[in-house]
Amino acid sequence: SRRLEKAGVANVYVNAANPGNVRTAMPYKDLKEKGHPPAKGALKWFMDQRSLWSAEDGALTELFLGVAAENTTGKFYSPMAVEVVNSQSLDIDLQDSLWEFCEELVKDFITI
């Protein structure tokens, strides 16, 4: 959000969201492809105990940021649209280091 602001871009809101542990088919597919049927059964039991967010509940934070968070930018949200603030998340040097690290990770896959 700071980079966009410096570039004079307005009306673009940049936030980060963690949907939490969500009960979807993705873990099952990954375990099946890796050939771990016993782990799949244990994971299914764990997931069936309702210890994870439903897919609908897991989407609420992203939905909130997509439609209800006008003028909210540069923030981090955990499940159920709870804003997370800690000293590390506010550290501008740490933010810049993370950005540079991520750019390095994807540089071979992005062309601009």
C-alpha cells in the first residue's frame, strides 16, 4: 500500500488476510497424490470433528476485505475479519525485507 501511495495510485486497497484452517478438499487431494492413505483417514477424522472453519466461514475475511473495507489498506486480518496488529507487522524495515525476499522468490516467474 505504501508503494502504491508513493506512485500516486488512489482507490486501490491492499491488505493481507489469513483465512485460518479451512475444511476443504485440498488437503485430501494433496495426500492422495502423495500416496498417504492412512494420513488421509486421520486427517479426515480430524476435519470431520469440526475443528476447522467451514469453507463459507473461511471466506468471510476475504469477503469483508473485498466489499466492506473501503479506505482500509496496509493491514493484516485473521479469521472473521479481526485486524492483527503487533510490533513486527508495524516494522517498516521488516516489511521492506519481506517484500524484497518475496520479489526474489518470484522474479523468474513474473515478466513486467
